[in-house]
Amino acid sequence: MSTNHNYLVIMAGGIGSRFWPLSRTKVPKQFIDFFATGKTLLRQTYERFLSIVPADHIIVSTNLAYTDLVREQLPELAPQNILREPSFRGTAPSMALAAYHLRSIDAEANIVMVPADQFIVNEDAFRADMLQALDYTSRHDHLVTVGIRPTHPETRYGYIQVGTERSDGLYKIKTFTEKPQPDFARIFVESGEFYWNTGLFIWRAQTIIDTMHTLLPDMMAQLDRVFTGERSRDERREDLYHCYESFVHLSVDYAVIEKAPNMYMLTGTYGWMDIGRWEDVWQESAKDAEGNVVHSGNCELYDCRNNLIIVPNDRKTIIQGLDGYFFCATDDMVVLCPMDEKNIRHFRNDLQSKGEVELL
């Protein structure tokens, strides 16, 4: 299989509010080194794909406000490989824009769309799965996602139901279910028909454009006008920014994926986790003998167990008697609470309602 037409689009435009207070509007989670490895989530995703697609075929789709952050963290990325969204309009407009952009470069563009915040185990298996999916979409007018066989009834993930119909080893998708209640999640896992939805997609640019034309005709008609005809890059950008502001906020899952008749699923053979809360960072990080994760070289713990502690290296920190807590100190804030994402959401929403936007 030739890789000449294979491209990667890293979706790196989200705010990452569930990782507040480390993730802020100005520097969201994809630009943060959560695991103290010296590499941010964006950097890890970029390097993961260097053995899958050519380096000059990697595109980062991000908000206009984060352009400098992308340049700083991926200095080897060509400026034209940063796709700037002028406003937050959700994943459907973002993915449509990426498809039009790549089709304008390569009429046969075959694309992997991946969030910048996924945790992957077994890189070799991941590479093999991606190449299999790209080979499939190069030969079929289908949209492909990757499903992971669930290991437990997780309620934070979406689920994909498949039947017996298959195409070259991939399953035809029957239904999608968003974040089920515990009883339903248990039934899903026991049935053997359901897989975790990774939110990773593979398709040819032309295939997703054709599909979205049927499902989102008004939005696609505006993008058609932007990308039709000969014009300079600056002229096209001006037209794009003007129409993009008019788009309603749309999730690609709701607007396209759950409605498209040509959705297929590849069964992922690698380990996967959606890094969506502080507990995930704690779970996947190296721990001391008492189960503590400490991101600091200057912290002393006494009678502490199962905590996630993030403090600056230049600040001596002494903690006693915590069990199952999240402790995070930044330049302008200290947060201490049980390690539950509901707390973070509540604190952040409370500050927003009080107008303390400088802390968000």
C-alpha cells in the first residue's frame, strides 16, 4: 500500500476544562505534560504517527488563539500544516474544514483524524491498526472508526454496537450510545456486541465531504464556495473566517457519525484510554509504594495514600494525612479536593459565574 496519499489531522482545538486548574483557556490540556515525561499530549501524538504517515503529511487543526503554542511545541511543523479555526464551533465544522483543506492539496487524500489527548499502549499494534484502516478506506467509500473491546462497564465512554455484517474484516456499525447508565453499560459489556468508541476516525477526504453534504447541506454549501475557484491563500482565508463564524456549534458524533449509513468499525488491538479526568492521569502514572503520584522533585509526604499531587519544583511542599485526594498548586491558585471530576467542574463553574475569568 502506498502512503503517498495518507495524512494525519491532530485535533488540538479544545479547551480541556476538566483538567482545570492546570489546563486553562489560554493553555489547554493538549499543550501540557501531564505525565512528567517531558512531552505534552500534542507532542506525544505527533511522534506516535511519524512511523505511520510522512512527517510533511501531518496537520494540526487548532483554534487561531493556539497557533503560537503549536509552533512552540512542534517547531518542525511547516506553517502551512497548522489549520487555524477562527472560533470554537465543535468537531463537525473542524473536520469538514480539514477534509476540504486536504482535498485541495491532494484529491485522493486519505485521512486519520485523531484527538490530541488519547493514551495508547502498544505502539506497534496501534501502527498496524492505523495502516489497516487507511488501506481499507483507500479502497472503500466508507467512514471508519476504531472500537476497543471493553474490559469493564465504563460509563464515561460512548459505545459502538456491531452486528455480523462485515467488509474486509471491519464490522458494519448498528448503533452508537453515548455514556450509558451503569446497568446498561454492564449489559453492553456482557453482550459482546459493544465496543468503546475511541473517537478516532479514518476516511478519504472526498468520502467525508460527500457524506456531510447529505447530512449538513447548508454548512457544506458555504465551504464549497470557499474552496471553489482560483484565489490566493489570503482571499480564501478571509472568506473562510467570515462563513465559519456563522456555523452553529456541532459535534461530529451527533451530526454525522450517528447518522451516516456508511459507518464501519475496526477492532483495535492496542491498549487505549481517553484521558478525560485527573483520575485517569493518576491511574496511568508511576506511583510510589503508597499509591501516590507526585509531579514535583521537592515534596515530602507523611501518611499519604493514593493521591495525585502536582506542585512546582521550586516550592517545598509538605503534606500529611491525605488519602485519594487531588492537590494542585499553580502560580495563582491552590486546589485541594477528593479526586472526583465533579469537584473540578463545580469549582470552575462557580468561578465562571462569579466572573473570575482570569482563573479559567
